[in-house]
Amino acid sequence: MGEEATSPLFPTYGRYPIAFVKGEGSRLWDVNGNEYLDLMCGLAVTNLGHAPKQVVDRLKEQLDRLWHTSNLFHIPNQEKLAALLTENSCADRVFFCSTGAEANEAAIKLARRYYQRVLNQPERYEIITFHMSFHGRTLATLTATGQDKVQDGFQPLPAGFVYAPYNDAEAVEKLISSKTCAIMVEMVQGEGGVNPAKPEFVHKLVELCDKYGLLLIVDEIQTGMGRTGKLFAYEHYGIEPDIFTLAKGLGSGFPIGAMLGKEKLAEAFSPGSHGSTFGGTPLATAAGIATLETMLKDRVPQRAAEMGQYIVSTLSDRLAGNPLVKEVRGMGMLIAIECRQPAAELITAIHEERVLVIPAGPNNIRLAPSLVIEKADVDHGIDVICGVLAKKAAAAV
């Protein structure tokens, strides 16, 4: 089912030769009726599984009432979702958009404008990010991304970003200058290989922000909404970022993103300073409300913490001694099996057993299952993965 040379689509994706037409819970069905166990959730998006009833019901109700007006008018669903988010986080204000890249773009713009328009420090516009980070595909967010392959072919890149090694606070401090306005970091580098931040590193970043008067921006696009075992990953570290961003899991597959920040930043985003035509529509925020209410009611983050620990420990035990495997790591239900060789061939072999996993960097097999996946499905997925890796290891001898 891959795109042929005659396809009208731009070939921006290296697609697997599978096309899905139906999803329910942790299952997907392709155009030929084949059933797959989904351990990737559309890149950590369908955190409540495919087509969760609570979200479907809320969307159907909203579809019959109102789809779109404009952000020139009040949208009650926005107010409700923003209240739910701020009541359950360290943030005071919310800006809604449609994607993670948009949310990060808003965070970058807010940080710059806060210094230039509120603090009257126009020389401060530079943001420190990290090697192997990933923040999006717009020109600003791909420049914030510390990966050459993401930036390739898009020069000249916007000025205002410098990069430090991840988990190296000393290197960060050396990059701070009179131009610096913020540090932007993921608590777990998802696309960079599922690399969790060390607690001492995160706490040192907070100290540096306090010492030099910087904003701390936490990119929670992949880690937010229960994925790491808490509603937001920053909670694991006992910190309060000035700004954090959400998307992927916020709408259970319906496009929605959000940028959240402290009250002191509200003045910087005055009317006309930023916007998004489709940001926070009645439909998108209905999906977000249903998703967040379900997560809170059913204690989904806590379940993710418990199941994630089970997956990591079980994989670690069963893959111990496999010469292809270097390490199993993760946080909550964002997990990587780091291999001693490129993972692409291994992932394809797992797909052939009708279990869906994805890469995270060249040598990692990434698992990002539904946070409500049944244990029997987890065990089946582990059996398949371990079986494929055992067979590949034996064949390599």
C-alpha cells in the first residue's frame, strides 16, 4: 500500500506498506481485514485507545450542535478545557492551537515577546535547546530541534537558537549570555531515543533559570497526558516550568494542541499578538474535555506508571543475554529497546507478526501503547517482540 510514483501525495513520509481502516481499543484492522496489536498509538496520540467511547460520545454530541465559529467570539468549551488543565497543572493560562509544532511555536513567541514587550529587554531572544531534541517541523521549531537531519535543506535557519548536550547542565551555563531568554527541554527525549532527563540535570536547569532570569519551557508534546505515569512529565521532577506545551494525547486523535504558562506571561500575549484559526474549536475542545475528564476519573496516569514498570521489567528480564539488545529504558509507557544494530529490519519483522512498534532514533525500538491496554495484550506484544529478537539473534550467529 506504499505510495507509488504516480501518487498525488508529496513523498514526505517513509511509510510502512500497511493501510488501516478501523481501530478499536488497542486493535487496528488493515484494508485486507488483518488485525494488528497497536503498541505505538499513532506516535503516543491515542492514549485512551482507538475511538474511546467517552470521546466518541462527546464528539457526536458536539457535531450536532456546532463545529466552528472563530476565536473572535467566546468559545465555552475552551474555557472549560482551559480550567481543567490549569486546575490540574502549575499553569494559569492556556492558548489553544491544532498541533504540537504550533504549541511550541507559541511558546517560542511568548518567551521572546515577554522579554521584548513586557520586560523591555529586546536584546533577549535566544533560546537554549538540546542535541537530539525534537520540537516540530515549522521553521522555528525545526531550528529549535537539535538534529541536523531535521534541518537539512531549510537554510537559512532563523536566528536565536543554540544547542547543549542533553543532561549536561554545565554546558548549558556556558551558553547563557546577555541574549538568552529561555531554556527549552523535553523531560524525555522521544524522537531522540527515549532518553529521560536526570533529576539533578532538571533541578540545575531550574537553578540556572532563577540565577539568570530565564524562562523554563518544557515540551510535553509526547510526554504529556499521562504518558510517563503522571499527567505531565515535569511532575516527576517536582518543578514548575514557566511554559509547557501539549498536543498528541490531548484529543485522543482529534487534532488539538495547547501552550500553557504562568500568569506573569499573560500580558505578553495581548490581543492581536498571536492566533490560530482552528485553535480550540468547539469540536477539538470537546475531544480534549472528554479525554482529560476520563484520565482524571479513571486514574489513567497511575495505571500507566504501573503497567510501564511491568513492561520495562519484563522486557529487561526476557531480553537479558540477547546479543542484539543493549538496554531497555523508559518512563511510564514511553519505552525503548536500544539495539546494537539499526532497528529498522527488526521493526519490520515485528510488524510482520502483526504487532506495531516504531523507531526512536536509528537503533531503538519504541513502544508507546495505549495507557489503558489490557495486560493480556501487553503480554502478547512482549512475546512477539522477544520472539523476533531471539530469532534474529540466533540467525546472526
